[in-house]
Amino acid sequence: MSFLDKAKDFLDKHDDKVDQALDKIGDEVDKRTGHKHSAHIDKAVDEAQKRTGQGDTTRH
């Protein structure tokens, strides 16, 4: 099993944790950029969450 296969398997098994981490990362980036690009950051986080595991598991 290749590294990418292992990574995809991890994302599938732990989608809720990955989504939570993406939320925290997005919040930190938003804070560090002075909340100037909040809409763009939120959109990027949402897209990343859709593409990990079985889809977005967080509730907004």
C-alpha cells in the first residue's frame, strides 16, 4: 500500500477529526490575516472538507 493510499484510508476513517482540524486551521489563518479574507478562507475550508473522507461532517 502506497503512502497516498494510506493517507486516503486515514481520511476516510477519521473524517470528523480532519474536518475539525480544517476548521481550526481556517480560524487561525483568518485571525492571522486580520479577518480581511474571511469569506475566501471559509470557502477554501468548506471545499477542503468536501474533498476529505466521506464529505463534510461538521455543522455550520
